[in-house]
Amino acid sequence: MQKGSPIKLWNSDQLPKDWFCRQQVDQKAQAELEFNVKAIINNIRVEGDKALLDYAQKFDKVHLTASTLKVNPQEIKEAYLKVTKEQIIAIEFIKRRVSIFQKQLLNQTNLRVFNEGIMIQTLLQPLESVGCYVPGGQAAYPSTVVMTALVAKIANVPRIVLCSPSDSEGHMNPLVLIAADICGITEIYKIGGAQAIAALAYGTETIAPVRKIVGPGSKYVTTAKVLVSQDTAIDMPAGPSEVLILADQYADARLIAYDMISQAEHGTDSVCALITPSQKLAQTVQAWLTQLVSTTPRAEKVSASLSNYGFIITCTDIEEAVKLTNQFAAEHLEVMTNDAKKLSERLIAGLILIGPYSPVALSDYASGTNHVLPTGGFAQSFSGLSVLDFMRRVSTVECSREGLEKVCTQIKVLTDTEDLPNHSKAIEARFQ
């Protein structure tokens, strides 16, 4: 590593075997985390509201009652007095952008297939209820309200519940409240952490359970979502935020450095990485990081993130770079190569951003795509949150007499093969 540099630099032939593992799992710490989260979930299931209120006091230092768990209309009115007109306009802007993309996606899923007398149609039915978790604490995330609750609204989910922790005075972040109001969400609770996930999954005296839980959160929230997924559907496992940049010698090293720093400010456990076949680009990006980090806002957090989980890998050629990129399967993947659009068709990631004018910041706030994405390599099997995650896909089949008659012979061969004779008899009975 270059002296004074906040990030690791590896050659591809010198990679640690576990280089693609975001964090070294401390088995003892993980077991303790799961034990503690299970205890929270069990307490919510047994004691309901009482446990919720106790955990709010313990973790958020706030005294709530069963009557103040839910946000009331007056609190939403007061929230508008605490924000600027520009902030409201920005939330309305991101709502419009997300709505356009998600509505178009929904319109593309109406499928009808007619094949020799058999009509198949796919129907989309909204889930009866969903719970949207919005992180709180050190920062406010009104954009996450839009990415979760609004998308559920577009899917026509009749009951949408939003949970986010309050401050020690019992006030939820005003921007989160306003985003919920702009998105038409009225059932909002001042609870966070694993206890919120448990309440959404199993219900309490005040909060009725939901069919599915979505949204990002801390390791406690993520662990709780995984644990309750045996009983309640969830969107995906999601851990610390990630950006991986695949770039060649034509890329702008300064822009790459800025994009990595922007991702690093999410938290000290964020992953920020570059994979490139250009040794010169790798060294230049490393130099830019060293230069920028010392004077960047939130420098301490950024430096810790880059030092702990940041890396640059130099490869022998672009093919090796593609292979390593797909092995990592990042949440956000920026492609800054001479043939970025064509190359992107071969890549695996939660979201792929093509070219120098498509940074993660764009997708987080203005592109209309969803920023609730799979992390930790789960992009190999999960997709980003969309309107389809709030729907059930149901196929209908309508067959004519002629259509059924055409397939009788093949059905009988297969039912005899699988020793299910009554299946074919059910077909034959229709022609007797």
C-alpha cells in the first residue's frame, strides 16, 4: 500500500483467498447477535406493546405509550413547519422519477399466450399488506420512504405500514414524515431496530402483522428480517452499502476517487472498490484518494471505510476484470470502460451504472431506479426492489375441448411414467 493511502492495492495474482468477502465474520459475535435478536423477537411475540415500549426506552432513550406509538395527523402538519420548501420539492421530484419507471415496469408485465386452444394469462395481485422499514438514528432517509412505500402504493397494496425510530423526544424525523405524507402513507409507527421487524412480522396490540417486510437497516434489522423470514416474506438480505467500479485506462481517475468517497460516507463498514486492467489508473486513483480524503467532509468516517473495506485490484486484462467483478457481485456497479454499454451485458450486480455520467448518487436520488438493492454478493440471486416485489403473480389457464384433446396422448404418457393413472382418467372422462 502506498504510504499515507487509505486503501489496499492488490495485483490479481496476489489476492487473498477471501478477498471477495466483505467482512470477516466473527462467529462468536455473530452467534451473540443472533441470540440477542431472537430474544427481542420472542419478547415482542409474548409481551407485544409492552416490549416495544421497553425497547424504545432502552435503545432510543424515548418514553412512548401505546397511544403515542403511532404518528398522528397533527405531527405530520408540524413536520412541514420544520423543513424547507426546497426539501419538499426534492422529495416530490424523486417521487415523480420513481413513479414513472415503476408504472412502466408494471405495464410491461401483462402477459397473454395462446397455444393451440390453451389460453394462459398472468395476473398480478397486490399483497394485502406490507411493512416498510426506514432507518433512523444519525441520518434521515426520506428517499428510502419513496423507494419502499411509494412503490408499494403503485402496486396498489391496500395496507402499507411504515416504521422508523424517533428521537429521544418522541419525534420522528420531519423529512421522513413528509415523504410518507407525499407518498400517501398514513400508518406510521415510531419504532426501529429488530423490535420493529418483530412487530411487523408477528403483530402487537397496536400493530397488526403484515405479509411482507422490506427496506434496509442495521445488522440488527437485517438479522431480524432473516430470522422472521420463516414466517413472513422479506425483500432480501441487505448489509452495508457497496460500490464497485470496473474501469479501464480511458477512465477519469479523479471521478472514480470521488465516487468511492461518496460511497464511503455511508458508514465505516461500507465497501468501496475498483477493479481495473490498468496499473496506471489504479495508482492514480490511489493518489487521488490520498489527496482528497484529508479534506473531504466526514473525513474520519470516509477514511475508516476506505481503510477497512476499500480495495483496488489490478488485473492482467479486461476479461479477468470481468470475472472478478462478477465474483464480487456488488450492490452498485459503475462501468467506466471504452465499451461500457456492451460490456455491461455480461456483468452481475444489483444495479449497473454505465459511463462517467452515471454515478451512484444519480441512482440514489434521480434516475427513477430503486436504491434498495442486494448486497454481500446476493446480487447473484436477488434483484433490486421493484413494484413486482409487492405483487403475487398468478397464472390462469383456459383450455377449449379441442385444445385438451390435442394433448391427451402426451399427458397419458407422462402420467403413466410417473405412476399417476387417475390424472389421465380425469382427462379421458371429459371425452366419454
